[in-house]
Amino acid sequence: MTTTPDAINTPAVLERTLERLGFGTPTPVQAAMRVAALAGRDVLALAPTGTGKTLAFGVPTLARLINTPPKSRKGPRGVQFIDPYDRLRALVISPTRELAQQVAKDLAAAAQGSVLRVAVVFGKSQAPPQREAIRNGPDVLVGTPGRLREFIDDGSLSLAGIRIVVIDEADRLADMGFLPQVERILEGVPTPRQVICASATLPPSVESTVLALMRDPVRVEIGQRNAPARASNFRYSVAEADKVALLLTLVKGGKMDGVAVYVRTRRRAGWVATALTRHGVVVALLHGGRSQRCRDQALATFAQGTAQALVATDVAARGLHVPRIKTVVNYDVPLMPEDFVHRVGRAGHSGGAAESFTFVDSFEADEWRRVRDLVPDEPFERELPDISAFARRTPNRGGRTGDAGPPNRPEPKARKRPPGLGDLWRAKKAKRERSAPLTKGAKPGGGVRKPGASRGSH
């Protein structure tokens, strides 16, 4: 794909489609990278979430494909045709299935009215239909690294015609989990090629790795790096046992709608969703252990307004555009500090007020310190509200609510500490207490009073 003076113009058909879709005026990041991307330069684009990075790399990519069509071949009786394998000239790599589907949807919408085709491939779904989509000859292929590697290795996908590679959420794809797959994919792409990397965050630990994937890139940086966008951010210092009660106080007491609740693990996601459901909150559940059909259904249910809250792990933290999200609750502090920025960035994509609340317990001090080191402005500390309406309390020996144990219960025997273990014993005890919500039989509403239960009940 050569770059000519005509190849650095945005085609009229693309301009008309963007105008019709309401994207006629480019955002700052779109305007900043358009010239360099249209000219075929490698680009590193860093901009806050929700600023239009998909179209920032999508519009120049589609424009170059329209301006430099694939070569036609002469078939039987002299008829000119384009081989489907020659059409595939652009590849977009995304870290998650949901993000890959959304990027493909956005690019297909922008390409309406042109001859360009967009296809998407991702794992944990039927492979034959995706192979058929590749055989039909898309111009742009969006995919997750694992499924792309699978199709490359079995011969279903050839990268011989690829001239443009977009690495979306580049910081995530450059970490050690995805990096070998990304490098293997790039090995199959011929040079010269254009590589565009885009993300809202870029920690120093992976910046050199991302830069090594490109050649003399143009750097486009909009706004404060690693800054959460369009949200008022608050945090609560709260014990692990009171997190569900605090969540219910905010959601039920505050009559919130369009709430995305992020948790650390799949197991905790199920527990928190169960606790909310028990108290009359309609919940959509999304995590990596669910089938693709269930994940699609959960997103659709929440986006359409049928579900009041979405409980999810970090598979839903990056890049997803769900206009209905107004509030983000970080039930757990993320293990990767960059995910805090991406989580919070899900709120307010449709404009208007947006807010986030982060629950921080004493055992998450290290994770929270890493978040504070990353983001420019620390979220405001808020005083813990009255959670007694949802917190389970039992009467103490004096008949007052607070301490565990019914009235006149004998003093429990003190547990004897094994002799000679010292600090090791105390460390193990602290570890057991921290992991208590993950023990067998534990429920996320263990510190939450069941609906209709009296204050004196257990």
C-alpha cells in the first residue's frame, strides 16, 4: 500500500457517513492523529477514556483502504475480479471479546456506503462461522490475540496482505500475558507496514515495550496521562465485611440506576450479584467464565435498561461504550492500577453527570497506594454513610446491638495460640482473616441482614 498525495485525504463517502452518524466534528485526539495516520506514519495515541480513540484510528485506516483499493486480477474470459484474500489489508488487535465486537461494530458503521467489509473473530465461540467470514474477504479484521493465533496456525488466516496493524489498549496487550501472541502476529505481517497503538494509560513499566512494536512513531498525547475522565471520584474506607452493606446503601438507598460494579474475581462477582438480587436489585452478570451468549445477553440486558446494575470483572473495564453507565463502583481495588482509570472511564459516555465510588479496606492498602501513584488526582475521601439498614447486627451480652453473641451467652473459650510460631502464626491468622470471604460456604451478604429480618436476628 503506497502513500500518494491522494491517499492522505479523507474520502467524501466517509465524511458523509461520519456527518450522518453525528461524528462530523473530530475530537481533539482524532484531529491530532489524522494527518500522521493518513500519511502512513506509525502513531502512539494516548487519550482519556471516552474521547473517541476508536474513530481516531478507525477513520484514517478506512480512508487509506478506500483510497488504495486492492489489485484486481484477470479471471476467465478477461473478467476482472478481486481475490478475497487480497482484500484483507488492515488488522485490529483487541484484548477482550467485548471490545473486539464493539470496535468492529463502530468501524462497520463508519464504513457504511463504501465497499469496505469488516469482520470480527474472538475465542470461546464457534470457529467455523468466523473462518467463513475470513474466506469471504473482509478489508478489516478485528480480533483477540488468541483466536488470531489459532487461525494463523491452522492456515485459516493469512497476513500476507496486511499493511495496517492497530493495537488497541496497547498497554494491556504489551504486558507479559499477551505480548508473545502479539509479537507472533506481527512476525507474520510484511514490512513496510503501519502500526498504530492506542490506549488511555501507559505505565512506565511497559512504555518501552509498546514503543518497540513501532518504527519512529508520531506521539499524540491528549489531556493528563492516566487521568480518569468525566467523573467525580470518591472513596470509602470500609471493612471487607461491610462492603455489601455499603453497596446496598448506595444503590438501594440512593436509588441509583445504571451502576457498574467491578470486583476482583469471577467468584466474588457471583456472590455480589446474588447479594444484590436478594435485595430486589435486577442484576446483569459479566465475567470471563461465562459463555459468549451469556456475556452478550448480560450486556444487552443492562444496556437496554432491564437490569439496574452490571456486576463484572475487568473483562468489562476497557473500551466498552455503554451510554447507560452513570455510576461506577469499585467494590474491590483493582490489582492493576491502570484498570482503575479504565473502570472509572466507563461512566458518562453519553454525557451528563458521572461518578465513581471505590471501596478500600485495610488489606488493600498496597493496591490503593499503586492507584494513587498512577493517577494525577486522588479521589476524595468520603465519610462512611449509615449502613445499619442493611448491615446484620446481633445483640451483645448487655442487650445492645453491636457485638456478636446473644444475651447471657457464656464467654467463649480463648483460642490457644500454638506455641513457638510467633510472627508466622500471626501472619497466617491475618491471611485467613483477609481471605475469609473466599472460604467455603461464605456468602457476600454474610454481613448483610436479609430483607425483612429483624435487627436482633442472626
